[in-house]
Amino acid sequence: SCFARPESGVGMETMFSLGCKLWSGAGEPFRYRFQAHVSGAFTDLCELRYMNEYETQLPGSNDRTRLRGVIIDAFGVRAYGDFHATVAPAQNFNADEGLRALGERG
């Protein structure tokens, strides 16, 4: 299962911990990537990594933000864990600038 902690916060202010846990199988070690659904498509928040948690800020929206954990085993088999966080818009926030900042930190 995948999760966001906290489950709600303010865009580009709250630090979220995104993670996936309880994955096991013959294809270990697993690699992880976390994505956010922005403008109709999932966008990578980080590079593929062996750590199953990632800390980041998220762009705000007027709805729940769709998130996805991508789990890839040693054989290249992919699994997906979809989850949500409620992220309120920050005051005076420009979404394009926020996404650019997230991409620079990736």
C-alpha cells in the first residue's frame, strides 16, 4: 500500500512524506518512483530510487491530489499504488513555478 503523510496540507508549504510499504516477493530489491497527477497526466516527482519513501512539497489544488507510487522489481516488473492527499492552494502561488521547482529538485 502507498500513503501520504500528512494526508492534508498547503501547497508548496507542507512537507509530505510519500511512501509505499508491505511490498515483498522474489524480485527484491524493489525500486520506487513517486508521481503526481497534474494537467491530465502523471508527472515524476523523483528519480527511480531504492528508498520506499520520499519527502516533498506538492502543488496545491482545489481538490484531492492524485498520487502514484511506481514499484519496479529486479526483473523490471512494474506495480502501481494509487493514493491521494488533500492539498489546499497556497496564497499567491503560481502552479507553473511550483512544478518547475519540483522538477529541479527531482
